[in-house]
Amino acid sequence: MNPSLQQLFDQFVGVWRYRWPAVGAAMVAAFVGWGIVFSMPDRYEAETQVLVDSRTALKPALKDLTNDQDVGVQLSYVQQSLLVDAQLCRIVNAAGMLPECAADPGAAQIPLAQIRKRIQMAVQSIDDRSGQPGSAGATFDITYQDEDRGHAFKVVSVLLDTLIAQTMGGKRQGSEHAQEFLGSQLKEYEKRLQTSEDKLAAFKSQHLGLLPNDDGGYFAQMQKENQAVAEAKITLLMAQNRRATLEGQLHGNAAVLASSVVQPSNANGSPATDTASEIAATQAHLDELLLKFTDKHPDVIATRAALASLKARRAAEIVSLRSGDAAAAAATGASSNPVFQSIQLALNKTDVEIADLRTQLEQHESKAHDLHQLVDTAPQVEAEYSQLTRDYDINKAQYAALLSSYDKSKLGQSADAAGSVGFHIVQPPTVSFKPVSPKRSALLAEVLVVALAAGLALAYALDQFNPVLGSASAVAQLTGLTVLAEVGPAFPTRAKVISRRELRHVSIAIVCLVAVFLIELSLSGAGLRLDIPALQHMVRTWV
Amino acid sequence: MGVIESALEKLRRNGGAAESTVIRQQAVALESWSSAGGGPEVVPSRVITLDRTRLRAAGYLPEVGHELRFADYYREIKRPLIQRALAAGAPANQRLILVASSLPAEGKTFTALNLALSIARERDLSVLLIDADFVKAQIGRVLGVHEEPGLLDAIADPSLDIESLVIGTNIKGLDILPGGRTSGGAAELVGSGRMSEIAARLVARNPRRLVLFDSAPLLVSSEARALNHLPGQIILVARSGVTPRRALQEAIAQLDNKKLKGLVLNNAYATSHSHYYGYPVPVGRGPGGDMV
């Protein structure tokens, strides 16, 4: 024989020894179980279904305009709170049950707990096209089982009413709370904003001029001034150079050249008065005289003398011109020369420019100096200023956000009042006519199966507790001894008769048990109930 | 020898209640004469007849139609026992064999009786079956000799010769020694030096005699435990599906492991050896051959 099969057979033989205790235990268990099943009180179930629609026409219109309170969260909160002792007590009282719990909810804790166990609330969320769970609302199933149909109905009705009232109330309460909070926060932030505004203004007036403006901060300003100083210096230098050049031109050869040019006669025909013209005229006169006279002619001699003196005067004039004598220039007629005049003009302009630049430079230098002296204080002021500004900005932003939330909340409340969440009662509270619980047929069958299993388990346990020898191989393994022989049954015929008889008797016992079960099934259908108060009380506390 | 043996065989086959006293006495005489060389053979003063029908009805012989199968079982059991008992240089106490069990009703007496019958079938061996279960005296009762003086009397009274108490049977080579009258203190008597002496005498008398003790259950009776030290070989009887594992283990713990030669498992409902169900299987030749 297959070793594992042999082992199984050994096990069976061992268990078979305890067949009668097993049958007895199964019978006792079955009858006790059946007694309990028959004494279980009938229960009726009341049921209602409500659809919580959070997607009304108002909702898309108010999207982003209101703070949307989660209806699902509110529902589950209410669902939980409904089952709290005090609340449940109120509901149960309203349904006309457990009047004693109003006086002392603590004393009625056990019956309340039993009632709570029999209440079931199932929320099933409905999604809209966005696929967001619960976005379209939820269906809410409330069931309650009670031995009394009327009580069952009332409890469910009261539960439904309470649920609707509390969800709406809770929502309104929620938004009121929110508004209250937002209002207080708004005031707080208004105050803060005011304070920071005042501070900023005071600071500004105190540190006037040191504050960074549109041109930038302290360092940018200083840099700018330094650059301006450098630029002014360069411009001044350039102007001075130009002036030197112009001066050189005025006193140099240009002047001499200009003075030597014979000026054309004036328009009014008056002779030119400058020395160069005189020299030219005298020279011309001399040349004329020499055509007519010899050198010994007195006129010639006189003219020659005049020319010489003129030339001497001219030399003297040039010397004085070179030294820059204006009178000399005027005398020599250089000043009336346009070139000379333009140079003189440019020179004068440059002088003015230089004076101007000097003033500018001084201004910039003093400003840079001032700025330089503020090197310690200015950045500090600047930092303080930026901090104040930041505080102010934050307060301002927060205030603005709060203000918008506050407005949203107010709008949301108005929307709720106008009906943005709707309760539709899908199924008004109803009670079944037939009891829904206990399911006696199933329970009776379960009892039978459990009882038989218990009997088997008992036999198995007894065998495990006192195991007997099985096959030779098992015995050899157990004892380590040689099995000299496996002597078969000495009276196989008699043994067979006995074992068959035993098998038959056990079968009859089990069949009887099953027959009793079948009879009970029909009795249960016919409405048989055991009315044993003690047993019923026990069952109530269990189930 | 062949003539005598065949005559004895015939006698045995015809044996049972129908056997006449004359023939029986003749057979005993023949046997004692034929085995004269083996030592001082004592002819039992009293000879009884084994009533197979009665034995079977009392549950000490297998059901009709299963004898061959059972003969096989006991041949299997006796072979190693005889081998050790008759081995060259084996101590005399190897011929003392105790059939023990942990609890009552495990088939101890059945095993002892059937084993004795099987050994008796050996041509040159004789067996003495001692009813050492003094309280129940099952062998004595079923054979009707439980009132006779037996082992206990011999121990208590040193003047009694043990051999004079041995009762012969109609089966050649099988003698019975009743337990004797119990008057309390059986355990002390069995444990006494006189018991050892008697045991020694029983095996010394005939070197080809085996002595089987059908003892009381080890876990129940103190005599069985007192008897433990005497035999050279012990076989333990257990009943499949009945004997608790713990009881068997306790019994084993009480016995001398060196003497414990094996276990007979009764009521074995399934076996891995198909020949137990009657199929011919070549059997090895041990001492005593393979004759049934």
C-alpha cells in the first residue's frame, strides 16, 4: 500500500475508535445549535435611499467663484456623528424606543451599541464625466433591522431626516465659521497693513534723500557721481587744452600774418589807419616819386625817412603783438582782422566753458564726497527700507487674498441657500413584510455542518490525545523494533460483521440527524419558533 | 525414525477430541523412546487433549479456513527465536522466551499458544508453555487445568519437582505448565531465587526444549515485571488499532532492550506482504525446516 495512503488509513482507524463520542458530540452540538436558531427573534429591515446631488445648475456657473465645501466629507462626518451615543439616543427616542437613554445615555450603552450594529449606512459616490470620484454627488443607503417593523421604519425615517438636516446645517455652519474666521483675519491684516504703511511713511520722511529712488540705490548713485567727476575732469582738461591752442594761435604767426595783411580801403574811402597799410602807401608813394625824381630829391629823402620810421614802428608793433598786447593789436589793426577775431571769439567761448566745467566738477565732487561720507549709514537705511517695503507688500497681498476669499465664501453661502446641493429621496423609508433575518434555513444547515465537523474534530482530537498503533511500518518507525510478523485478524469474518454493524449504526445516527434537519427546515418554513426567554436573551446579546 | 515420525504425523492430523487414550499413550511412549539420546526424558504424568473447537470458540485459534495463513505468520515469528535459542554456544536462557504485552487483550495468549503449537511442529523440538498470567490463567482455564498445581506451587514448595507438574498434551512436543494456585505474593514468588532455579532446571533437562511464558500485561501486573529478568528472549505483542502508542513505548522502556527480540503486531489490517493472504512464497530454511 502507498505509504501516505497507509498513514491516512492508520489515522482513520485511530479516529474510528472514537466514533460514538463523535456522533454524540455532533448530536448535542446540532440540537443546541438548532435550539438557538429557532429561538432567534425575527428581524425586519427598513431601508431608504437618498441621492445627494452636488452638481446642480448653479455649480458650474459658480466654479472658481465660490469656495466649494466638500459635500462628501460633510456627509461622512454627519454619518459618523449620527451614530454617537447621544445623537443615536435622540434618534431612537424620536422613533419611540429606549426612553431610558434620554435620562442616562451611559446606562443605555449596551442596547445602543446593539442598535448601532444593526444600522448600516452605505455611501456610493457617483462620478461625473470628469472622472473625479464623488464629483456628481453620492447615493446614501440607510438600512436598519429591528424585531419590530414599526420601530425599524421610524428609526430609518428619523435617520434620514437628521442626515439631511445636519448635512445642510453643517454646511451652512461651516461656511459661517469660515466667514467669521476670514472676517477676523481680514481685520487683523488690515491693522497690520496699516501699521506697516505708517512705518514705511515715517521711515521715508526720516531718511529722505538716502532712500533708493528710480536711479538706483546708494552704490549706483555713488558710482554715477564718481563717473561724472571723472567725465567732468576730462572735459575740463580738453577745454583747457583747446584754450591753450587758441591762445597760441592768437599770439603766434597767425597774428603777425594777419597784421601784415594790407586791409582794403574802407567803404567810406577813409584811408586805412594801420601801420602795414601806411607802410604800403608810403612805399607806393616812394616808388612814384622815384619815377620822377632822383634819390637826392628831398621828397624822396623825406618819404624814405617816413618809410623807415614806419617800418620801425611796424617792428615794434610786431613785438608788442607777440607779447599779446590787445592795444597793440588794435593799433596794428590785427583786431580788425576776421581770422584774429574768430580766434579771439573761440578763445573767449572756451574760457566761459572752462569756468562752467569747473563749477560742474566742483558740484559733482562735493556730491561724491557727501556720498562717500555716507558709506556706513546708507546701506543700512536701504536694507531697512527694503524690509519695510517687503512687509508692506506681503501684508498687502495677504489682505487682498483674504478679501477675495471672504467674498467667495459669502457668495458660496448665498449659492447654497439658493440650492447648489440637492437631496433627492430615491426611495422613501420602507419596511419589508417578511423578516430578513435570521436566514434560518442557511443557519440550520450551518449548524448541521458545524456539528458534524465538531464531532469529527472531537474524534480526531481524542485520537491525537491517545494515538494507537497503526501499520507495521509505522510501529517499526515508532519503536525502532523489528516487527516479527503482522498477524492479520484472527476472525476476519466476525470482524467484518462487527465493523459493518458499527458502520451501519453510525450511518443511521448521521442519517437521523440529517432527517431531523430536513424536518426542521420544513418547520422553520411553517414558522416554528422556540420561545425560550433565557435563550432569546442570550441570542440578542450575541447577535 | 521415518516410520515413527509418519505415525506421529498421522496421529497429529487425526488429533483432537476423537483421539483415543491408547493411541496417545502409545505415541508418548514411542516419542520418549525415540528421543532417549537427548537426555533424561520425563514422561508427563498427565496428558490432556487440546480441543481445537473449544480453543477456536474461545478465540485462541484462528478462524476456520485461515489456518495456513496463520501457520505462515507463526513460522515467521518462531524462526529467528529458534535460531537464537539453538545457536552454537548460546546460553541456556535463550531457550526461555517471554511473550509480553503492555496491556490486556492484545492477543498475548493467542500468540503464545499459536507460537507454541508452531514450535511443537518442529520435528526435534519440544516446547513447554507456562501460564505465567497467574490471575487470569487464560491458558489454564481454556484447557481446564487452572485448578491444577503449577509454577507457583513449585516455587513455594521446594520439595515439589517441577517436572512432576508438567502436563502433556496430545500434540507431540507441546507440554503445559499451569500457573498454580494464587494465594497472593505471586510477584515475590516469581522474583525469588527459586524461580530462577526452576527455570534453569526446565531448560537443563532437555537441550531441545523451549520454554514459553505467557505473561501478564506489563503495565498492569507486577508479576510480569518480576519475570522480566529470567528469559533470554522477549517478544512483545501489540494490537494494531487498539494498543496506545504511549503504552507500547512504556512497555518497551520496562524491558531489557537486548532481550527484546521483536514485536508481533496483531490485527494488522493491511500489510505490504501479499503472501500473507495465502499466496505461495519461497520460505528460507531455518533450523527446523519448512514443514507445516
